[in-house]
Amino acid sequence: MGKFMRALIGKLLPVALGLMLLGGCHQESKVTVLRMAHTLDSKHVVHQSMEYMAQRLELYSGGQMRLMIYPNGQLGTERELVELLQIGSLAMTKVSASTLEGFVPQMQLFSIPYVFKDRDQFWRVLDSDIGQNLLAQTRPAHLIGLGYYDAGSRSFYSSKGFIQSPADIKGKKIRVLNSPTAVKMINTMGGAATPIAWGELYAALQQGVVDGAENNPPSYYLSHHYEVAPYYSLDEHSFVPDVILASQKVWDSLNPQQQKWLRQAVDDSIVFEKNLWQKASDDAIKAVEAKGVEVIRPDKAPFIAAVKPIHDSFKGTAVGRLLERIKTM
């Protein structure tokens, strides 16, 4: 076994053992402690919003409930975190809706490119019965969908020049989320979709394993991907929300009053996160421009035309019916 693997095991084993012994929820001197994990940097607005959630939970419960947060992928990838929720070894997480496609097939709605005209329409859909029904569909997967965080719009960035049209994607390896729909988007444009874990992406861009990726401005900035992929094209091809999830096992172990406190804390954090997000996005664009990155806003029409076959492929399906409803909103 190499030094790296020994070091990694030495770092993660105590945490893993602690989770197995204590589970996602445990008691400390009559205080119910919930464990929540995510993959983003502790400076990210999502983490700040979770810290606010923890403060509100402690306030509402009068100190009877606490939330412990593990950032930076300490406990695994997004898919691994969902699986920890399913067995009750973790209480809560935040994952991209794209990650949930493998657990809730209709979540692929959000990975379909150019579904939403703008952020306002996106939030009208999330707050409607469409968004709430999608959250309810997490239950068969032994999960409880509690709400959505804003994750902005996803756009392309590259280490090999700007992506100004689908022609610029042709022949390029583009990192995407591990989502069949996101993979189909890149492949439809003639590129080679390459799912890679978020924590491995900087090195993959630096070493030429992939030629580009796509994400929102705060993630692009905080990950320092602009250092190795300094061409950012704000094509805004998808609005993929983050989904706040609880373990059904842990949720069912809470009494109705505790569940109410937790829902209140989550709802407060959603409002908090939405208010932070737009400023963080605008600030991230200014920050990368100050670092020398040129940011362009390409014409979306060629991209929309290129992905029409993806939209057409959903006709007559449950997702296709949702697409038709969204067009009228």
C-alpha cells in the first residue's frame, strides 16, 4: 500500500468509524446531534447557508438540537453521501439535482439544457407543485427532500479557447456531472462527455485529461479552475438546483416537534441562501475578471438549436409533459 493510500485511510477511517458507531443522529447530554455533509468549500455560500441552518435549528429547539457540518467532501462524493443517508449513517446532505437522477429519474428535468428562460422562471417552477412533487419523489429512495438551494446557471469554461458555439465543443473532452442527461448534451454537440469527481477536476484540467468543464460562477472561482481553464462563456445552458436531503431513517427517528424545528431551520436557510447567491455570482464574475479571465456571453440560439433533439426525445414521457408545462410558466 502506498504512502498516499495509507495517509488517506488514516484521515478518513476515524470519521467513518464514528459515523458507523453514532449514525447520522445521536444524543449528547440530551441534545440531538444531526450530521450533515457536502462536497463544497467552506467559503461557499452553500456552506454558509448550512451554518445559518445550524444556528436556526439551535434557536428553534432551544438548544435541544444541533447540526454538525462536514464540508469539502470529507465524507465522500455526492453519490456516496446519498448512499450514507439511505442507510442512516448520515442525517443530511446537499447534492446537485443531477446527482439524484440515478435515484429519482424525473430529476433529469434540470439537466436538460435550455429548459428555463431565466432565474425567475426557474424559481417559479421550483416553488410550484412541479418542484414540490419532485421533492416528494425522493421518498421511495429512502430520502426526504426538504427543499432547494439556488445553484445558479451552469456555463462552459475551457483551457483551449472560448466555447462560443456548439462547433467549439466538437472533439473536445468536457467534464460533466455524473448525469446521463448532461452526458447526452455534450455528446449531442459532438464533444466527449467525461464525468469526473469535483475534487479531481482541477488536476484533470491542468493535465489535459479534459479540455473544459461547466459550472456556475462561484464554483468556477472558488475552485480556482480559472487558473487552468481561463476561458469562461456564460451560455447558461442549465439551471440545476441543489437539493437538501434528509435520511428517511433519521427523519423517522425524530418526533413531530423535532421535524418541525428542522423544517423551519431549512426553510430559513433557503431564503438566506437565495439572497446570498446572486451577490456571490456577481462577485465571482468580477473576481475572475480581475484575475485576467475574459468572460463572454455567446449567442444562445445555436446551442438551443443543437440540443433540440434532446427535448424531442422526451415527447410522450412524464418529463416531456413537465417540459410542456414549464413552457407555459
